[in-house]
Amino acid sequence: MSTNILVFDSGVGGLSILSEIKQVLPHASYYYLFDNARLPYGELQEQELIDGCIDIIGQAVERVAADIVVVACNSASTLILPGLRALLSIPVVGVVPAIKPAAQLSKNKHIGLLATPGTVNRAYTHDLITKFAAECHVERFGSSELVLMAEAKMAQQAIDKALLAALLAPIKASGIDTLVLGCTHFPILKQELQTYLGDEVLLLDSGKAIAARVHTLLNPETDKSGKAALQAFFTTKTISAGLERTLADYGFSSVRPLNGDTTDEMTNVLTDEGTQSKTKS
Ligand code: DGL
């Protein structure tokens, strides 16, 4: 019996995390929840973000009989994890900016955090910096434009190089030697970021750490009978033809609205323990 892993993000950023998890758990079934109707999260009010995420994640978990949910979004993880864990009876893994390894790896103790405007201003992020990077000078760079640029890249649109250069100029000028990619969209632009910032800046993200955590929480031995499968990609709004092509290339067998037809995946989950509720009553 295959393990059902639900990966969630406001956009395509969570695919950077899903790719890492798939490396360590190649026999699981993957579902993706894409809240594109409310993207970008970095601009949302905190309570609106919390309520909306908990609602749709709860629905998706039940719909696919998820065994674990990965909140592959820093902007959401820094707010919703306590509420989500109170609702669900399955493990919930979140992602937070890789401040700790960055502080350890930086030679000049001058690091940058590139994340959404929401994440750079969160109390959670302030606490992370105080706790793990007290000896470093940490500069925060908030950008929703880069989130939209990663979306455009995955929708097979050209990257606006002039805009990218303008957005990255303050980072390049700052003198940091390590940059935390504190938004899951940004590894999608890693090549472009590295080219502009140069090899002297180390780029760090949390993908491998999240994958290791998911691997630890699941029992990979029981998982070997299933075969790797990218199942449904659930959306909260229609997606572009370009993104649909990318998702097909990526291997998703279907793209469908979260509130649409349930027939296919219900036949899938009702054959095993999918009838058990995944929410606490
Ligand atoms: N991918 C997200 C993150 O890690 C959020 C991007 C957004 O919706 O602003 O923060």
C-alpha cells in the first residue's frame, strides 16, 4: 500500500520541495494543493492566510486520504502550523527559512534572507534570527515580484532579466556571502539568482531538510510495494496552458479544481484505509 503525501503551497514553489521528497521517497503517491486563487501569500493579512489555508488543507487531506501533509510554503508555515496540527490527526511538516545553517556556513557572518514580504516581517522569523544567527548581521529582502517570476517561469514564459537585475541589485551590493532562499518559489530561480549574484554567494534552501524530516516520519520500508506516482494537482483557480504543459511534463496525471469532481481519486482512496477520517473530531 502506497503512502499518500499531500504537498501544499500558494503556488508552484512547493514543487521544489516535492522534488526533494521524491528523491528520498520514490515509492509514494504525491498530491499537490495549489492555492493560486490567493497567491501571493506574502501580501495577505495574517488571519486571512491562516483561516483560508486551514480550510482548504483540511478539505484536501480528507479528499485524498493523506498520510502526511507538507506545508511547502514559508509564508504559511510561519503562521498556520499550530492550527493545522490541532485539526489533523496525521503528521504535519512545515518549512522555515534555513537561517541556522546559513549562520553556521557564513564566513563573513553577513547573511541575507530573501523571502516574501510576509515572511521577512513575521515574529517567527525574528525569533529564528535571534536564536540561531545572533552573531551575524542579517539583512532581509522581501519580494513578491520574484514569486510571480517563478510562477511565470513554470508557466513557460520568458524571465524579465531587467526586472530580475533591478530586484537583485541591493542583494548584490550588500556584501553578504550567504543568501537564505526563504520562499519555496526561489529555488525555481536558483540558476538565475546564482548567475546574477555570482559564485561567491552561497544560496541555501530548506528542501533537503524537509525531505529528510518527511522520510523520518514515514516508514519507507512499508512504502516499497507502491510505485512512485504524481497523482492529482488540485487548484483553487484555473491555470494557464503553459503551466498545464509543465505539470504534464513533471508527471502529474491530472490537474483539477479542489472543489470539482471527486470520482477518480475516491475510487483510489476507498480501496484502502482512505475511509478513515484524518481530522480530529
Ligand atoms: N512559496 C511561498 C513561500 O515559501 C509563498 C509565495 C507567496 O505566495 O507569496 O513563502
